Amino acid sequence: MDLYSLTIHELQDLLKKGEVSAREIAESVFARVDAVEEKVHSYIRLMKDEALAQAAQADADIKKGEIKPLTGIPVALKDIVCTKGVPTTCGSRILHNFVPPYNATVVEKLSAAGAVFVGKANMDEFAMGSSTETSYFGPTRNPWDLERIPGGSSGGSASAVAADECIASFGSDTGGSIRQPAALCGVVGMKPTYGRVSRFGLIAFASSLDQIGPFTKDVEDC
């Protein structure tokens, strides 16, 4: 059984039964990243050390009977969402060395829910694009056909889920930047209603339209 191919709810069932550990899930996902990332290029930056430390904390929590909604689940973050101490580039050379001094509210809430952060996903520069070909760090490919685009601007987040390089991911949508790449990559994506999800720590494209939302492998997870 390839743990990286499972859904959030399938992995949660295994974690609750003690049949797998959060570290085993994280290691499975990073092994998958090692196998396919060179071709797909879903990520700008991986966070393996942080992820393994978070997985260790998840396993300690599980031993104490504390299982939260995302305990031990590896997720990716579009590189437009501020992460304390981890570069946040928006796919641009201008911000290649910008290290936020704080976390976005979404990051804080995901962390509180027990999530394990795999890395920062590739995107069209400053979210202005619909193909993930304009990133300073190079284009992302559609994992179903490497000659095709994954959509954008959250193409890295969508392709990471489609390629099993994470269990779920998060992107941002102003005019279709979650919904369009979700469609092109064959995964579930959702733009929440205005105000449902805090935009604090999201580097803005158009604040009155920007929303942070999930990419998942099935509707139940979304």
C-alpha cells in the first residue's frame, strides 16, 4: 500500500487504528516527491526537516489520544501564503529571499489542526497567470501529461495533489486560480465564499476577490 496515494480520511482511519505512523506517511510522501518532482516541478521549496519534526509531534499526540482533523496529514502551501521563517516568493525573483516574520492565519489554523507541511508550491508570478508557466523558478507540468499545463495560478498546488506529492494542498483563487487548475489536473478544488477564510498573510492580488481554498483527492476531504 502506497500511503502517499491515499486520502485524508483513509489515512486518518489508519492513524486512529495505529496501523501507520505520521512519520511513515511523511516519508512515503517525500519518497514520492523524490521520484516525480524533477519532472513535474510542483514545488518551489520543500520543507522536509520541518515536516518530519511535525510528524514526530503528531505521533506523540496520537499516543496521548489527541487526534485533530489533520493530525499527521502532509499538505502543500501555495508560495503566496506567508510562512514564518520560510521564504515566501510568490514565484518571483523580487521576493526570492523574502522570509516572513509571521505565519498567515491559514498556516496557524492548519498547524493547530495537526497538519504536516511538505513545502511551498509553485505558482504563476504574483498569481498573474493561468498556466504556471510564468514562475521565475520554472514551469510546473501537468502530471497526467508532462507536455500540458496544470493550469494556474495555483498550478503547483493542483499538480502536487494529482501527482501524490502531498495528500492535500492549499492555493488562492481570484478569478479561477483554484478552480481552473483543479479541473485541468483532475482533483477537487474549492473557492470558499467571501470572508469564510481569513486572508491575513496572503500576499494580495486583489484583496476583495482573493480567497484561500483547498485542493484534495476527493470531495469528502475537501
